[in-house]
Amino acid sequence: MKDFTREDIIDKLKVKYPHLTFTPTTVTKNGDVEMDGIIVKNEAPIAPTIYTDSIINKSSCLDEAVEIISGIIDQNSAPDIDINLLQDKEFILSRIRIGVQKTSDEDLVKKPVPDFPGMDEYLYFKEQIGNHDSWSVRIKPGLLQAAGIDEDEAWAVAEKHTLEAATINSMAEILAGMTGMDSSEFDVPDVGMYVISNEEKMKGAASILDRDLLSRFAKDHDCSSIVVIPSSVHECILVPVHDTVNIEEFDSMVREVNETQVAPEDVLVNRAYLISFEE
């Protein structure tokens, strides 16, 4: 057990940054994952939260944890936005999307996903800041009401934006994107797995809601069924099915990956899905 706490970090930060306010908070992420953090507030209307659990775990001492958080503070500032935009109908509708997460009781504009039991789809909107940074807000019912947005309209517009951004890539294309090279330069064996996400690779697992896209994928791979493997809230893996398949083996694979390789706040569900497109 560490010999320092989040409160010890806050005490140090207050001395180092007297012009900022630091407030402890606990945030629920992805339905049921509680994460401790520190709200860093200046004069901006929106205050970022720095999550501290992982920082404390990997730091050998208090000073190292403070140094890591100081680096985050120095490199990132609260987005310079007009708080009134959070009640601006056109602003929200032009940026609204659908995300997916494990089923929860959170007070969000959300609903179950019929084809994927155990998942909820929910509404959020995101704003891009420059080429790399962005901020997003998961939508609660009161936000739609304050902005004068009908919920049915919100879902329809969000679905359009979400499906327009959907992408499916082979492993060679994924490697090409990571290296900046052309996919033809990679001699990657065809492992029969494809990644479905969105253009930003953020909250892109919602692309599996595009039933037409999945159907076209199956047709392109000359199969009537596919396995959907939820690898995180950001992406899923598609596997064309040409023979009989043991879905329990895929379930076990998902559980193992979630336990060993995926951050708790990014885990989607602990199972895979067999989706059929037979008439």
C-alpha cells in the first residue's frame, strides 16, 4: 500500500499552483467503474479531471506522482469554450454521437441495444480542439431539455453522425495507419479478423450499431454470419464465419483480454456475439 494519498498530492499541488483550485472527486466511468480523480479549476467554465489511481500505483513516491500530474497540468489547460454552448441546440446537434457501454443505471439518455444484450447505447457530443485534443459530454435528459432538443431528433441525428464515421480495417491497414506507410508494404498474414471503429478511434465500438455495414461486410466475405468481439468501448473485432463456430471460445478470449489488457473504464462487455444475416 502506498504511503501517500490523493489528498497528499492535492496539498503539494496547491503550493505549486496557487492560482488553481484542486478538488477531489470520484467519477463513474463506463457504467460501473468508479475512478478517483482531481478536478483542476481555473477561470475557465469547464474544469478537467485528472484520474489519480493509476498515477499513484505507478509512482514510487509522492514527489513522483506530483511531477506526473504537474506535467499533465502544464501541457493541458481547460478548453476555452462558452458555457452557453451547452444549451445551444445547433452546437449540440452538429456534434452529437452514439456511444456504447455496459448496461448501467446511470442517469443518461440511453437505451438497451437489442442485437447486443448487456450493452447500452447512449448519447454524447464531442468538440475537437486543434488536431489532437477534444472534450466530450455524455448527455443527461436535462441537457436535451435545456437546449430544446426533442429526444427522437437527438437519436436520429446522432445515429447519422455515428454511422457516417464508421470504419472497418484489416490488420495490414491498422499497421499502416500506425506507421504512416502504405498497407501494401505490409506482408501481414490474413488472420480473418477486422477492426470496426470510427475515424477518431474514440468511442468507436458504437459502429457495430450499423446493421447495414455489418451485412455488407458479411456479404463481401462470402458468409452469412459474423462474430463480433467487443475489445473495448473504442473498437470491436469482426470475424467472418465460414464453418461452425464455438462462441464460448470467443467469450473466454474476451474475458481474458479484458482482465489482462484493457483498462477497467474501457471494458465493454465480457462476451462475444454471433450475428446472422440469413434471410
